[in-house]
Amino acid sequence: MKLILSWIINAVAVYATASFLDGIYVKSFWAALIVALILGLVNTIIKPILVFLSMPFIVLTLGLFLILINAFMLYIASQVVAGFALAGFWPAVIGSIFISVISWILSTLFNTK
């Protein structure tokens, strides 16, 4: 049950971020659900490899390089999902921050951690 709730929370975070930012486009809430699913898969499979390979940059930037890795994960999702688009690099960076913050707030409110 917590897995489904986390998936819905991430979809709401993606949809809300697209509503707030001009550079992110989500066609519908169903597309946001698919984006959340793809982000979950990408964050599970690809992100740990990128974090391991970029560990010197993460340490050097005191963790700020993780924001760029999250933006790249968002970019990958935009390439896979047809109803989801990013206008460029900065919308991906700001969008990844927004999605993380909104998802964290909602996960705290609904106690999914």
C-alpha cells in the first residue's frame, strides 16, 4: 500500500511542478503517473551507478552535484514518456528540486517513509 501511495505522491509532485513551472509540460495526470513510474525505475537502476561514478564531484560540491544527477533523471523520463516534456536544462534542474521538495512534504504528511 505504501508503494502505491508513494507512486501517487510522486505523480502529484510531477503534476504540481508542471503547473508551477513554465518549462515543464505534462499532458495529463495519467502522463504524470507514467513519469513517476519511469522516475522510480530510473532512480532505482541508473542513479546509483551515476552517484558511484561521480562521487568525487559530489564530495567536491558538497552534494550539490546530486541536483544535476536528478535533473538528468528527469531528462531521461522526458525522453521516454510521450506526454512529458522539458524546455531545457534549467527547467530540468529547477523541476527536479521542486519535485523533490513537494514529494518530501507529501511523504511526510502521509507518513510513507
